[in-house]
Amino acid sequence: MKCMRTLLLARELSVGRCTVLMKDLSKSDLLPLQKGVCLQNSRLVSVRSIHISTCLGTTTAPKDNPDNSKESTNRSLVTVEELFERTSVDAKNRASFQQAVNIFSQRDIRRRGHVEFIYAALKKMPEFGVEKDIDVYNKILDVFPKEVFVPHNFIQRMFNHYPRQQECAIEVLEQMENYGVMPNKETKLLLLQIFGNKSHPMRKYQRLMYWFPKFKHINPYPVPDLLPRDPVDLARLSLQRIAADLDARVTVYQLSHVEITDSGKSIDHPHIVGIQSPDQQSLLAHHNVDRPVFVEGPFRLWLKKTCVYYYVLRAELLPPEERKEEIIDPERNFYYPMHLDIDLERDMWDDLEFDIDEVEEGPVFAMCMAGAGDQATLAKWIVGLQETNPILRQIPVVFRLTPGPRELQSSIDSDDNREEEMSQAQRLK
Amino acid sequence: MPLLRKVLDNVYFLKKWHCQNGLFSLFRPLVGCNLKWHSNYKRPGTPPDKTPPWKKIHFSFQKGIEGIKTHFGKLSKEIVDHVKGPEGRPLLDYMLSQTTVIWEFRSEEDLKNWVISSDAEIGGKSEVNLKLGKNNQSAVLFGTLNTTVPRDGETRYSGYCSMRSKPRLVAFDRKNPYDWSNFNILHLRVRGDGRPWMINIYTDPYFSHQKDDLYSYFMFTRGGPYWEEIKIPFSKFFFSSRGRIQDHQHELWLDKISTLGFTVGDKVDGPFQLEIDYIGLIKDRAHTEECAYELYDRNPKK
């Protein structure tokens, strides 16, 4: 009803009988209308611009808000952002963001300045922590007046109808795309209502709906959105990821705790989580006792936005004269052959070998992640490894740690500090 | 897909190639003309370059003589290769090859075939470096990604680093794009640190409006101390132009491949690293897909 009243009022005003009506109207109701009249200097346009959504019903006629008159006099551009500042005095969260959007929607029936408001809202979204919330995006799209921007005839359809508004809506969708938010049915309904069927925002929506599902699951090593909070769980997850072996067993060598000694001094014991696969164990068991093994690291691993560091126990590559092929005794297993050397009739097409010398590197024996990267902590890991790998008691272990994180590659041992490293080698017993 | 947009502007550095197959290339050895190799991107706010074109020519007799030597050397090699067969290999060998290595990284010479770039070109703060790895066995691409947007009022996204091969040139700097139509799978042996990368393939444009076209797909690295072999069918590559995925997808035509590039731009600030052993191609007869992206009617009749 109220809407109808305003509609009638607008018509009256445009005809020019405003003097009569002026008196029996509250000022707050009239202000937006007056603006409308002076901007649209035409008799008919005012009728067009008051379409109201019936679908979501968030569009309501302007209420008699005590602040309203104050706000409408303030014409500076900053007002839009000020709205967010005002609602977020206590806390910047989803509720205060939605409240700001609600206040804007209820302020003016024509939603004057909604494009500026939407741009400001998009900018404020990460601040309020709602940048991945599809409902909030729909709420923002709902700010657009409905059915006004839908082209009605072929000429409007041919030319870019209301380009600023369409660009603005595309901007909303693009931000959704950037944060990986998949639009839903409601988004589609809103876009249909606001811009019509073949508009640019609708096309953008269709593109999103085409490409998002296609690329949703292409990562062969998926990382969960919410990583575990517990560092031990996180370490387990990342170690299993880099080990690339389902047989590999994760061992928690130490949980983080604080030990208070008798003298009242507290010692921090960081967590140590290691991983080793049976293959790595047997590799280590066959390692030459005279050659040292190295603890290297920390190396970086990215899990989406989180960076974790791991350490590697490895050996140098054997010089070619020491490498020997292990010959398996054919009688070692009577039930099935341990080694097959059948010259299968391989077709020319089956040969998928590359004609290249592959990169050869020393074997990796185990990996670990620890709460602290100092030598004492990692020595505890080696002690823990000795239980399952008794040979490690005879092999000298050299710690080649860098103070900061480093690349896998920079483990090139420059020969000049080699002696120094060897001197700090620990023969752990 | 969101990676795509902000990332790709760096890779259009070959816009000046149109003039080069004309008569000009014959004078190239004598006239050391510094072509703008990397990009014709102009940062907002910078004044236009008003140096007259003749001042950009640095005539040097010494350089000219060297140029003539190298280019005629290349020419004779080209002729010999042409006589031998396609790509300098016997025809049968060429046609029956199942795999081939396109790029490997075993010496500094191999690194010279690659160009690295980062958003420092557009005013960003990322850094990227390329060097040879341990024992000269691989290439290491490392650096820091920084998504701080340059404050020039126009740029909206920032934060990418990339590495891209140079197009193959034969004598007198004529371009000679790769013909990979015998193969259908890209094979890479890499070791990363868990970050996703994008692989961009640039085909040699026939019309000038195709010069910004790019075919891309994603490469996910596992991280960790092990090497991994990644196979990407060419049918998976999607078509984009000027950083926007196009509605009309078509298969990647492999007969004129100009360059291949790697880009990181996952919006995460911090260091990154990628080691590449080699980049090769495989012919897999079991893979018959041509284009992985189906098309729909733009205005369906219902």
C-alpha cells in the first residue's frame, strides 16, 4: 500500500501539483522524491523507476527513520563506506555487514547510489571476513533494483543496456570467482530478475557454472580447506603427502610438552613426527656403514596458504665404482620367481622411454617434521629412528642444517666447509 | 581460472615479430636493433617513448661481421638438416619416434633458451630467478611471490612469476615453430614445493589478432624430496585470450607451437621453487580425446 501511495505521489509531483501535497507529507518521505523529480525532468520516467521485487521481498518502502533526513543531506562519496564503519563499531562480522546492506536497502526505494555502494561493499568484504560467503554475495546482488535494467525491446537488447550496472554486477561475480565461490540457484534467479536472460552478468554466471565444476577436482594431491590445527596432525598430513607411498608409516617420536627440571628451569620439548616406508628401511639397512648419512633441511612445503618445513635423512649418491647390482639368488624363493627377465615381444609402439640421462640423487631414508629445527631436536629423531633401523647406530650422521628455510637445491655442499661439517658429525651410539 | 586473469599479461612479449620475416631480417646482422624483447606493456603514467627510431639503431661493423658469421653458420646447418629429413633426423626415425625431449637442462646454454619475468614489470614486488641445479642436472626456478598491487590506479591484480621459452629461431632470425602434431601428451619431470603452476602454450599466430591467444592448463606439484613425472594431454589445454578464458573452446593445434611457459600466481605471498629436469612429449595411442571442453549452444532454442 505504501508503495502505491508513493507511486501516486510521484505522478502528482511530476505533473506539478506538488504545492498542494507538500504540506501533508512528512519531510523524510518527500526528500528522495524531490531529488527524483529534479533529476528526471520528465513526466513519465518516475513511473518506470519504481519496480519492486516480489521474489525476495527485501525491498521495502522507505521507513520513517530518524537518521534518514540526516543522511540524505550528506552528499559526499564517503557516505557509503561510512555506513560500514557505523555498523561495525562493535565487531566486524557477517551480521554487521548484512546490517549495513540492510540499512542501505531500506534507506531509499530507488536505491540511489547502489552501484557505488556495491563497489564499496565488495571492497569491504575481506575486512568483515565474508569474502567466501555465497549468501552475502546474493545479498549484495539483491541491492540492485529489480526489473529496471531488463531490456524491453530489441534496440535495448542490442546495445549495452545500463552498462554501469552490468559492469558492477560482473564485478561482484568476478570477486566470487577470485575467491572460488560457486554461485547458486539464487544468484541465477537474482540476475535473471535484475538484468534479464541474455545480459552480460548472466553470461558471466554461465561461464562460472561451466568452468568451476570442471576445475574443481583436478588437483591430484588435494589439500583440505581447513587444515588441522594440531601441529602433529598437520605434520602427519604433510608427511603422508610428500612421502608418496601408502606403505609409509608415520611415527610420533615426541609430543610437545614442557618439562620442569628440579632446579625450576623449564625445558620445551617440541613435537617430532617422522615418516619412513619399508622400502626406505631396507635401503638404509643396505647402506655402507663407512659413508655418512645427512640430516638436511629445513625444506619448504606449501599446503595452500600454509607453509610447513620438513627435514630429510639422506645419503650422497654413490660413486659409480661402488655401485653394484644386487643379484637375487634364484633359489631364494621356491614359490614364485623374485626376478623376471623375460624378453616380452614388445612392440615398437610400447617403448615410452626418454632418451635422456635422468637426474640421479642420493637416496632418501626418512623424513620428519619438528617443532624446532635445532640439532638437539633432530638428534632425538635420529635416536628414535635407531630403534627401527639398528644400522643407524654405526653410521655417522652429519647435520647439515641451515638457520632459515632454504631450497632443496642449495644443499650443494661446497667443499671448503665440508671438513667443518664432518667435525661436528655425531657418532650416535 | 582465477589465476588465469591476473597472470597472463606478462607473456605477450612477442608482438614485434610481424616485421621480421620481411626484407628487414637480411639487414639484421649489420644493424644491431634492440628489439623490445620482453613486453610492449607500458606502465600507467609513464610518458610515451619519443626517441626517434633512427636513434635506436646502433650500427656496429664488428657486431655485423659476427652476425653474418653466426647466421651463415646456422644457414648451412639448416640446409644440411633439411637434406637429412624433418628436424634434422631421418624420416623413418622422425615418424616412428614415440617420445622426444624438447627441452632439457644440463648446461648454461640450455638456460639461455628461457626468459623469466615477474610482476616487477608492471610495478609489483615479486622476484624470480633461474639457475642450474645441483651437478648441472636440472633448472631451478625460485623466487618470492608478492601480491602487493602496484599503486598506479589502474592495476587491480598482481603477484605472478613466470618462465617462458624463447621461440626457436633459425638463420637470419626467421622463426621456426615446433611441430608437435606427432604427439599428444606433454611430459614433465619436475620437483616442486606444493604450489600449483600453470603451463601456457603459445602458438605461432597466423593473424595478428591471434597474438594474445594462449592455451593453458594447471600443473600441481606434490612437494617433497622426490621427483615426479607429470603427464598432461594436450586435449586438456583450454583456450584463452588476453587472460580471459574464451567461450568457444577448440583443440590446441600442435603444428605451430611457438613457446611454452610456466607461471605461478596462486595469491599466496612467500617463496616458491620449482625444479625442472626435462620437458618432453609422448605419443599415447590410447588417448584419443581431442578437446576436453564441450560446447553448448549460446542461445538455445529450447
